[in-house]
Amino acid sequence: MADHNALPLVILAEKFASLPGIGMKSAQRLAYHVMSMNENEVEDFAQALIDAKKNVHCCKCCQNLTEREICPICSDDDRDKSVICVVENPKDVSAFERTREYNGVYHVLHGLLSPMDGVTPDSLRIKELLAQGGVNEVIMATNPTVEGDATAMYIAGLLKPLGVKVSRLAFGLPVGGILEYADEVTLYKALENRSNM
Ligand code: ZN
């Protein structure tokens, strides 16, 4: 924003611009829009940000985001706890849930290994996965990217000595395809045709 703009407005625009997918032009538009909202609306908006951050945390079992201690999927007795689908982030859980075909549980890593960016095994929720008991199969459902494949290989290497079957999604997607954009049928097929690692 130009120098003639009020400083709080400039700061607000910079905050919007720090969000993913929002450039400076859009950020400025959003900042001006906030000025056109009434005070209650602005307070509700700010409160929603604070409430989400305060009340949502990782499920103790699967590390997916939830407002409960154990998320609804992990606490569902009809889900097969012996099959765990390992994904990069919570958005991927939603993608698999949309297929309505998967009846196991999940484990969210909250990232992928990327030593160049300083993401080491300790930065991901890998220990929590290894601590799960009664597991027959772990499906590595990370994206087919360099980081996704490397993370799948790394975790498979830790699980196999424990006698756990490890499989990988069969991607009919182009290499680097992103799970969250895949349609339900593609994802279901990728799950059904998974192969042993
Ligand atoms: Zn859970």
C-alpha cells in the first residue's frame, strides 16, 4: 500500500498477504473490505480465528486436527484400527473420506521429509505412528513427489522390521499429482490397487 495509507491498514494488508495464495493486490482489497464491515462483523471474524487456533489441536491417536481429545474417526468403533492410511496433512484425510470407501483409520504426518528445508524425521509425527499397536497394514498415501516418495520409503523402512505390512497407493495420477485435487474415483482406485512396498 502506498505511503498515504493509514499504518493499521498497511499492517492488516501485510497480514493478509502472509497467507498462502494471497498476493499483495488481493490483500489490499481484503483490508479495504474489513474497513467496510461493521464492528461486530470484524469482532466475529477475529474471534473465529482465535477460537479455531485455541480449540483445535491434534487427535491423540491419528494427529488429525480435531476439537476433541480423540477425533470422530478414531473413536468410531466401526472403523478398522488395524489398517492405517498415512497422509501428509489433514486435507488429505478429507480427500479420502470423500471416497466413502475407506474404512481404516489415518495417521497425519504434518509434512514430508525435506532435509534441504530442515524437515527431518523429528519434525514429523513419525514416533506417534510407530507407537500404535495392533496394526496389520500401513498404507503410505503421501503424494507421488520426490519428498512424498522419500518419506514413504523412510517410514516403510522403520515399519517393516516390526512385522507390519506396508503398501503404497497405486497412482494413475501424473507424477507430482496432488492428492487433494484427485477425484473420489481416482483416489479409490489408487487405494484399491495399492502395492506392497
Ligand atoms: Zn484421530
